[in-house]
Amino acid sequence: MAASPGSGSANPRKFSEKIALHTQRQAEETRAFEQLMTDLTLSRVQFQKLQQLRLTQYHGGSLPNVSQLRSSAPEFQ
């Protein structure tokens, strides 16, 4: 079963085209993945900043003076 002379030269071209398509597809997927990771990182940083802002609001002030609250509100005694 001898192969025709033209069939041997056609296969490498088909393989190189397939490899080029796979390479292109992989590059597109890599770009999409990197974009997704960038968006995720930005979202995470924004969330951490917001969380930090909320924590400083709660822990930033002093506690209320309970003895002053009692003297100004006799209904609680």
C-alpha cells in the first residue's frame, strides 16, 4: 500500500494549520483568562478597601459615656 506522492506533503501543512489554530485559540483563551483575573483582582482590592473603611468607622470612635446617659435619661432607672 504505497501512498501517493502528494498525500505526504499535504499532511504536514494540515498539521501546521491545526497547530496554528490551537496556538491562536490558546492565546485568545489566555487573554480572556488574564482579563478575568485582572477584573477579579480589582474587585477584591475594592472590596478590601470598602471593608477596611467600614472597620475604621466602627473602631475609630470612642465609646459613649454610660454614666452621662443614665443621668440624662431618668426613665431607664
